[in-house]
Amino acid sequence: MDARLRFGILVVVVLASVGLLYWQVPNTALILAFLALTSSAAAMFYFVRPQTSPVDEGLAESADWVVTRLIADQSDMGLAVTDRAGRLVCANELFTKWFNGPAVPPDLPLQSGGNELLATAGRNAWRDGRGYAEGLKRGVAEYAAKVLRTGQGDEYLMWQFKPEIRADILDDTVRMVGGAVGRALSEAGVLATVIGGEGRIRASNPVFALRATGSSDANISGRNFINFLRADDKGTIFFEREGRHGTPVRMFHVPLDREQEKGPALILLIDDDGGMFERGKALEQVESMLSLLPLGLALTDRDGRFLFLNKAFTRTAGIPEGEKPLYPGDLMIRDDKSAVADAVRRYASGPPMSGDLAVRLRSGGDDPVALGMAGVRGLGDAAVLLSIKDNSEETKLKSQVAQATKMQAVGQLAGGVAHDFNNILTAIIGHCDLMLLRHAPGDSDYDDIQQVRNNSNRAAGLTRQLLAFSRQQTLRPQVLQLPDVVADVSNLLKRLLDDNIELEVKHGRNLGLVRADPGQLEQVIINLGVNARDAINARGNGSGKISVTTRMVSPSDVRALKSEILPVGDYTALIVEDTGNGIPPQLIGKIFEPFFTTKDVGKGTGLGLSTVYGIVKQSGGYIFADSEPGKGATFSIYFPVHKMSEEEQAQSSEPLKAAAKKELWGSGHILLVEDEDMVRAVAERALTRQGYTVVTASDGEEGLAHLSAQSDSGEGIFDMIVSDVVMPNMDGPAMAREVRVLHPDMPILFMSGYAEEQLRKSIDLDNVAFLPKPFSVAQIAEAVGEILTEDDKNKPKN
């Protein structure tokens, strides 16, 4: 707005205020005071307000990617930003330098497997808000990547690349000797050099270079170490450049890789003028040298008593400040004391040698550490050099990798076992249904058959638990309100609880819709409720309270949680709390692992919470456990709010129709393809009894042969195909693709015990339906009838 126009409006407003005031209170002095106060305020505002120029305002209103890149160039990480279409929006200089120009993640010049890891991290970031990838190799360089979903509307991905620096004792020692530590050793009169396994010098301190070449600035890297020294017939060592009249030196060899007999080593030398050098003074210099090194080092005498420990050794061994142990065995647990004492005596009395011993520190828990030992000679009382290495992080990483591998293997095994078991249960349930059709209630065999069927359904529930753990269960997601599911299952949950346990159900307002399988959600609530009941009973007083709460969670609530796992968005939360004993802190990280249970032997399978975790994750949700010992536990589940599509809104707006009993009889011509003989027999008899004409095949190739033979005979084609998914020779999806080439409109019903979503992604065909195993006679007849009825409606009428 123009300044003059703003000033005119201000004058009019002030005059109007003066007129109104004078009309109410006709006092001239009051009017003048009002005008003076207004003028003073205006002057103060004008002079005190920040002076912004049009250029500043333009910069504030227009964000430019160039400015973003200038800021990003200050980072020590490679940064790139891509949009939803996968286009590169911005990248800093490190990113273009590391990847040879503006490459677009995840398509970077990486070694085999790197792009797949990066693509997976990108997909995880779009879904969960962040993703990670490690071990991305490009030549000799190795990177770790972190991907974040960001920007307004979460429309961008930020790719952060950071070099992975591997700890290398040889490289660390080379840097120390060639740097400040080497100069400090020079000032103490200690000559230091690092040699590789081939005997060539990698680095040396100035005083060594001076004695070896005559110049402290000489570059002797890559030269043969032994060429600078010589020994006389008595074994006394001299520098070659100084000749026979030079000062003899005493040499100490510290191996850096104990697994190699002739590996890299740190060589330390001190002057020894013909034996007049006092042994105590030599030991004092060595101790001074060892105190400067960041490696955990100590010296013992021949009897195994400590003579010296540097700060790194004290810190790694967990020795309290001011305390000095007498023997190395005092630092170890009882089981390792004798082994350490024997090893120290052996290295002290025998020929000079070195080795490692895996021990457990008294202050270090169950994780072992590597205790290195080397026999030393010529240092007076000192006989053994000890070094200690903290392997806790390495051990923890190995444990995590082993656990992840084990979980993956168990998941694959559980999925395969459940799939095969579902085939067996399909045959058992189907034959029970067929026998029940020949018996009326009250017959002597009817109750026995019904009992077999009921137990088979219980076994089917167990396979669903296995599939839920491996995240391969067949879900039937529906758009629903979470309180409706809680209300349906609360009556069942009350019957499972003891009379002295109170169940409280509370629902929040304005809850969003969620898309999940109601049956699986009921299983989640039941499992959490039963676990809460057992936790309350474990307290011993027998009484307690379980609360089941639903509430709305807004994006601001998610930000307040400060969770790195939960992406910002709208959620509907299900919270289950109990007043039991709680979960110990050391166990809360393991509760979702399969077969882990704190219950007595025979009272728990360890699959309850792992099943809950699998169902929640496969439904797109997140689950967290919080607990204080003695104050109960809280399980919080967050389901993303489902935004209904136009089709779903149209379906929900239609008037509800009375559910009529579905007609199971039909007259279609069906091709049944199933490799399991017992399942094929049950399905054939079930469909034949309902009036269908059924032709069977044992694999995809035989099914295609039946289809081709029927077409050639002029009898028409099949009305639909019912097929298993996993079969030998040719599986169901491969057969379906061949069928669609010749008959694009042929309806296909797949039978499988695997997850429907997983199968749809792998099959990638339209107009296919799924029937989960195990199924009953009525269920397969109903599924076939619905598909044929829908197909008849879609066919054009003559």
C-alpha cells in the first residue's frame, strides 16, 4: 500500500476518534492531551520500528533453491533433495564431488546392491518418514545414507550421505607417530616408527628420522626399516649411518595385528650406551611412552603383579579412580582368573612371544574383551606387556546381525510351515463339512465330526498367528471405526478376565476412520488383554484394572511425542493400560520377539506380542510399549487415519440392504487347478455338489492343456478358473498370464494361505479374486457363486 494513502487513512482515523471523544466529553484540555499522546506514540513507533528495504522484503518472501544450496555447501555431508517425481531439485558440492556430478538418488554410481539398498531406504522414507542404508560402496569409499521426508506437504526427500570411517589400529598408529604423539615421544628421547608387514616404514617421528638420515624432516616412508640398522656379533643394535662409534639402541617390538606372525608393528627405540643405561631409567622411559598412547597398555613382572597401567587401560578395564589392582586376575570374573594368571606366568618365563586371550571383566557384564599379551625382555622387572581392547560394540553389532538373521530365517520358516499346514487343514475342514452333510444333528457321529472341525478351526487360528508373526497373513481390510471393534470384543474380553479385575473402556471424540482387518484387530485386543490379566495376577493381590482407550491424535500431538519412528500425521490411537507388575527395563526391548516370554514353563508360547506386532505393522500402524516396574504397562497403537476415496464414499452413502441368504447353487463350467491331491479332491466335491461342472488339473501346464482342448472342441470355454498360487512346473500366476492372452475377460479365483496384498503385488493382474486357506465347503461355493454372478452382471446383454 502506498505510504501517502496509509498516512491519509491514519489522519482520518485520528480525527474521527477526536470527534467521537469531544462528542462524549466536550473538554478541550482532554482533547489536546489525547492528541499529544497519539503523536508521541506515532513518533516512537516510527523511530523504533525496524527499517526494512524492499530488497529485504523480497528476499524474505521468495525462497530460492540457490540460497538453500549455499547453506547446504557448509555441511560435511553430501546432501541432495528430490521431489515426488524423482527429479533432483538441489544438491551440494560434496554430493556432486562424491558421485561425479548431479546424479539422482537412488540411481547413483554404486557397486552391486547399493542402489537396491538406497531405493529401499527411499521407499521407507515415503512411507515412514525416514529410511536408512549402510554399506554403500563406490570404489574404495563407503557411505551410510539417511533419507528424510520433508517440505510442505511432505513432497520432498532429503538424502544425506556420510562416509563410513572404519577403525583401523594401523592407520591410527601411523597418524599418532607422524603427529603430535610422535613429537611428544621425540621430546622424551623415544624413537618411534611404524612398519608394515613387508618391513617398510609407514611413518616415523622426527628424532627417528634424524638418527636414521641426519635430517628430522627427511621423508623415509616406504623405505626398508632394516636398512637403517645393523647389529654386531654381540647382538647390539646401532644405526647404520652412525657407524661403530654410534650410540647403541634398545628396540621394542609392539605387534599391531596379533593374528599375523609378520604383521604391521610399532617399533620403539631408546638409547643404551653399552649397558651403563640404568634398567630402572629404561623402564621409566617406557612407562612415560606408554602413558602417551591411547591404547590400553600395562606392564607386569614375572610373578604377574602390575608394575604400570596407563589411563586407557584403567578406563577400559573399569578400574575406579585412585584404585590400583595388584594382579590382572583381580579385574576378571572368577571363572577367568586362573586362566589369566597362568597365561601371564607363561609369557613371563618363556621365549618372547605374543597372543590374545578372551576374558570377561568384572565390571563389563557378559561381553568378553580381548586381552593381548607379549613377553618383553631387558626392562628390569617388567616381563609382560598387556593390552586390552573393548569389544562390546563389536559384540553387540554381531549379536544384532545374528538376531536379525535368525528372525528372518524363523519368519520364512513360519510362513512356509503355515502355508503347508493350511493345505492340510483345508482338506480336514472340507471333509468334515462333506460328512456333516450326510449326518443330522443327534446322530452318533455328528458330534464327533463337529468336534474334529472345531479343533481344525483352532489349528487354523494357530497358523494365522504364525503368518501374523512373519507378516504374511491374509488380511481382509475394511474401513471402520475403532470404537466399534472395541465394543464388539469387550464382551468377550470380560469373560476372559477374572471377577476381581475391572475392565474400563473409554472412547475419545472426533475419531478418524481406520482401514484394517476387524478380525485381526480383535485378536490384537484379546492378546493385550490376556497379557494384562496375567500381569495383574502375577502381583499376588488378585485385583487390578485394565483400561482400553481410543482417542484422536493430531499432528501437533505427534510432534509433542518427539518420536523418531512415528511420522507426523493424523492417527487414531488404541491404548491398553494395566496395573500389573510392569516390565523390567532390561526386557522391554525383547517383548515383541517371537518365543520370548516371562511366564513359567508351559504357560506361554511367546507368540502373543509378536503376533500383535506383526498385525499392527502389516496394517500400517505403529506400536510402542512403556512401563515402570511395579506401576503396570501401557501399550499404545497408532493407526493412520484413512481418507475415503470417492468410490468408498459412494458405497457408504447407499442405503443398507438386508443381508439375504446367499445362494450356493450354480451351473457354471469351472477349471480347478491345485497340486495338493487332498485339497483338489475336497474343492472338486464341494463345487460338484453345488451343481457346477468341474474339470481338474494338477499344475498350470495341465490347466492350459484342458483350456486349449475345450476351445478346440468347439464346446466353448470355461466360465472361470479356480487355481492355487504356488505349484510345481507352472504356478498359478504364470498360467493366469497365458490365459489372459487368449481370454482377457476370464474371471480367476486364487486360493492361497499367503497374504493377499503380497500376492497382488507379485501377480499384478486385474479381475482376480482371492480365497484364503483354510476354507470350508460353503466358503468356496460362496466365493465361486459371487464371482460368476458379478461376471454375468458385467457381460453385455444382447
